[in-house]
Amino acid sequence: QLGDEGLAAIAKAPCLHRLRHLMVERNEIGFEGIGALTQSRTLGSLRSLQLGSNRLSVDAAEALASFASRVGVTFLDLKRTGLEDEAVARIVDKGALKKLKTLDLSNNRITDQSLEHLAASEDFGTMNQLIARAYDVRGEGVRALLESPHVEHIESLMLRKTRVAPEAWEQMVDHRKLGAVTRFHAFKYLVHRQGGSWN
């Protein structure tokens, strides 16, 4: 495992000043490693950052958001990092979405509250792809997403393996603002009002 020390070494390596893609999934990276990354003076060319399956605290998520905004990260993969709604709120509030084209929040402990926070941000309009697989989608979060003036820029909305309430599904398939979407994955299963499911 790379661990915090390994990521810190990468962050300090002068020879990596042109590095554009960094994938460090499943490497037991925590707050110290993220701290070293966000303080790096050599990774200013980084555009794609994949941190999936590492445990990120709220503070780590906030520091990461500031770094992503500063260097201009356009692809941010945070799947399976244990994020909850508070962490997503800090990511949005710290400006991480300003230059992002793709954000992956799949398999985290987020709720519709995170969708609402994303939808309310002006920076949401810069994104082309939102990936939020494997969590419960209820009416309020989907409504906020669809009513956002910025959702028209989303070309790929990936909600696969996500539990979609019937009323939320109806809003998604009928809403005119989804006209720009060319990839729409939300077909794993719908949730019946009484708790059953359709495959």
C-alpha cells in the first residue's frame, strides 16, 4: 500500500511537475496524505485525481476541494471514500466544482441533500458528468437537480445501481432540461412506494 508517506513523496517529487493524472485508489490514504497532496508545489499540472476507496474525513475533503480548485482539477473520483453530506457540502463550498468536468461520488453515505447542494451551486454549470451510483434518490434531490439552471450542461448523468423513487424517476424522464444528456444510466432498479423493487 502506498499510504500517507507514499503520497507525500509523490507530492514532493520535482520530477512530477508535469504529472496530469494521478490514480491512488485503495492505498490506505488518510488525512496526512491528503494534507501533503494539497500542499504540493510540484503538482500544479494535475487534471485527473482518482482517490477511490480511501477513507476521507470531512477536513480532508475540504482541503482536497481547495487544492482541486487551485490547480484546476477537471476529473475528481471520490467513490467509496466514506463521504457524507457535510463533506460534499464543503467540497462544493470550497470551489472544487469551478473547473470540474466530471465528479464521481458513487458508493458513499450521501443523501438527496448532497444533490440539492450541488444543484444550488453556480459552479455546477461547469460540469459535464455527474456520477452518483448506489444510493437512495428521493424526490427532493432530483427536483433540485432538475430545477437547477445549470443542469442543462450535464451530458452524462450516471445513477446506476441507485434506488430511484417512482416520483423522482417520472421527473427525470419527463423533464425538458435533460435534453443535453446523451448518457443516462439509471436503470438498475426502481423503488416501489411500499418498499418492493423492480429490476
